Amino acid sequence: MWWHSIIGNVSAGNMGWIIFGFIGQIMFTMRFITQWLASEKAKKTVVPQSFWIYSILGSAVLSIYAIYRKDPVFLLGQLPSVFIYFRNIMLNRKSEVQAANSNSLDV
């Protein structure tokens, strides 16, 4: 079949890991789709919270996959980003709390 030319002969266990890696890649791709849709809806560039959540999930899954594959280049490209994405969520939440507090003072 056509996929043999791409992935070769793969055992069932390895196929599970490949599917796991694809799931991570799909989650990582979803971040761009959600950001694009949110920006289209707002008619300006926005970065919704779901962007960061998909980023964390995708990077975490891809990091685990890279560890399994023993691929230091892939791992170095993914793992540090998880912490940056968490930090962005923390900054967003802090900003939301500050905005809510300032709005409650205006009332």
C-alpha cells in the first residue's frame, strides 16, 4: 500500500506511537486553526486561550513522542515551548483578573 513507502514496515506497537505522534501534531495544528477563526470573527488579530491550550497539549504529546523516538532535535524544539505556553496562560489570567478588578471598581 502507499503508506509503506512513507513509514515502511511498522509493528503494531510502533504504529500506536506513530498515531500518538499524529494526534500531537493535529493538536498543535488546531492552535493555528482556532487562532485564525477567532481572528476572522473579531476582524482583527487575536490569540484566544484555546490557542495556548492546544499549544501545550500538542507540544507535550510531541515531546513525549520525541523522547520515545530518542530525537534530541525534535525534543529541543518542543519541550521548552510547553513552559512558555504555560507562562502565557498565566499572564492572560493575570490580565483578566486585573481587568475584572478594575471593572468592579468602576461600578
